[in-house]
Amino acid sequence: MIFTFLDVVLFVTYFLLLFLSIFWLLVLFSPEEKKKEVKITGKFPLFSVIVPAHNEQRSIEATLQSLVDLDYPKDKIEIIVVPNACTDRTTEIVEQFIARHPSQKITIVTQEVPSKGKAMNNGLAVAKGEFFACLDADSFVSSNALQVMLPLFEDENIAAVCPMIKVKNPKSVLEKVQWYEYIINMFHRFLNAKLNCLHVTPGPFSVYRTEVIRKIGGFDEQTITEDLEIAVRLQKHQYRILHTFDVIVETIAPSSWKALFRQRVRWYKGATDNTIRYKEMIFNKKYGDFGYLRMPTIILSGILAIVLVGTFLQAITKKAYFTFFYLKDINFDLLTLLKHFSINPNLLALPFSRLFVAFTLMAFSFFVMIYSYKLIKERITNHGRTLLSLITYLLIYGFFMTAVWMYIGFMFVRKKKNFWN
């Protein structure tokens, strides 16, 4: 049997995917730490919330209202809004909100430079809380958040706690596609949390220990994914990041393919940049599972996508080349060719090994989707008819993400600058 380069690439890819699938399956069914019912006892710690906002006039008011509605003593919460190079009515709306809630401590810290990392540092500079959270101005936190998350900081080595994130009221096909994606992503975070391998503390209400973040130098102001960079830096300094599924934060998803494309390019380009920046952590036993497992796989899917597309295009080009010369030899007599065309299926010639791997991976994918909904306690029919969006997610979204990674590869080759939104 003759193996082509494409065969080698495919089998290596299949091996990696099967290996990772089986590994995460073993992690899933491994014993969990017993959860203890922990409640805030004694004094309530002072808590700060930093809300970086760049042109968020449509959602900022609802975001602030969700913070005001937190089940926590009002005199123990301070809200710091950082209008981030806004050109719309965001600041005006915040000022009006403050006027309607005089008993709530809300501070505005303006900045002219479009940098979320800088906005976080500006907010952190005036924050007085023992703990603080970042809440993106297009996200909305459930009222029980602090009652659940703050008691989890029982160990001094725990630097951050992350909530469960869902798409808010998905209506369009694209929004429902992202709803599926977020739910499955929460399942992946569940698995990573079991191994202390969380590599991002998302902007929608990740809670931090203030002293620790100041100690390691605050947020990076140059990266386009400050939430990923700070999480990797925490891992580098041997701090722990926890995840809870008992707090829900809803976020507004991009409503157009163009906006989603730009968001995902920013996310994954930032992930790639920071993986390269902290490359000394990769396969470094000092960082345990995070170094051996999480760091190498942050961009593995992107690399595999680019390699597979490249080999596929090479195979298609080669096939087209030989087909062209075959047609040339018969003077492009397509009519005669069609007349003598026949299908002679040979079952023995089917690539059974590839089919077996493909069906196995497909079975894993369906299992992950079903288990994800069970874990997140959602039903696939919670937002009405979802057949078209489900088909789009299963059959089209993968090609979309491949295009994202191809563009990121193009950005590296052409040394194109990162964009923020």
C-alpha cells in the first residue's frame, strides 16, 4: 500500500484527536473533589466591580442594573465604570444611572486610549475592594454571584473564580449557533477545571483576589486578550483558578457573521500571541498538567485546521491537474465521456480505517453535546426551533472557524497588526 503525504497528515490528525478524546473522557469520569457548602461568615469583604465600556450605550444600563441587584450589602460594593474611548452616549447613560441610584457607590474613570487592559488597570488603581471583578458592559450577572463565588476563595492560593457564561436570549440562527458553542465550551471548562488547567478568566464577571493581581503587575495593556494573558500569568505564578456552575452570567453575542469573525480572530490571535509569549511553559513539568496539556493545545486546533486545509487544497489541486490533462487528451469530449460514464461501487475499496475514525470522532462529538446540555441544565429546545441553527453549527460553523484560523495564519505571514474589535 502506498501512503501519500495527505494520508500521513490525516492519520496523525486522527491519532491526536482520538488520543485527546479518550483522555478527556477519562478525565470526565474521574472522581471529583467533594463540594463543600461554604457561606460568607462574619464580615462581608469590600468588593469592587470594574466595568470597562467601549461604545456600549445599548447595554450599559442593564449591565449596571444587574450589579445593583446583587444579593450583597450595598455599602460593601463599589462599581467603577471606565468609559474606554467612547464616542457614543455611554458616559451620559452612566451619569444618568448614577443620578437615579444615589445610595449606590458608582465611580466614573474616563480614558481616551482604546485599551481594555489599560481600562482595567485604571479601575484597579482606585479599587478599594479585597476582591474585584471585571464585568463586560454587554453582560449581566445573576444576583447570587457574590454569595457563591467569594466563599470559594478559602485557600490563599486561589487567585480567581470564573462563572458559567451563556448567550442572552439567542433569537437568530447565528446567535443560537453561538449558544451551542458557549454551552459546549462550558463543558470543556468543566474538564479543564478538574485538572487546574483553566487558561482564560473571561470578561463576564471573573472575580479576582485584588492583592494577587496587583502583586503580579496588573493587566497587560498591549495584548488584545487581557483575560487570557492574566490567566496564563496566574498559572505561571502557581496560583489556582476555579470555576463554578452555580453562577450564571449572560452575554450578548455578535449578531452578524462579520462581527463574529472579527471577535474570533481577536480571541484566537490573542491566544496564539500569548502562547508564543509564554512558550517556556509548554511541556514544562514545573507547571504540571497546565504545561503538558493546556499550553500545547491552546492553538493546536488552529494548527490542525491550517494543516488540513493546506493538504486538502494540495490534493484538490493535484486531482484538478491530472483531470485537466486527461480531458485534454480526449479533446474535452465531455459528451462522449458522460455517455460512457458508469458507477461500479467496490465496497472493498472503501477507506474503512478513515471511516472508522471519522464515525468514532462523530460519536464523541454527539456525546459531548448531549453531556454538555445535561451539565449546564439546558434543553436544546429552550429557545424555540433550533433545527436550522443546529445544522449550521454542525455542518458550517467548523468551516467558518477554519477560515478564522486561516486568516490568523495570513496575519502572521503578512505581519498584520491586531485589532481590538
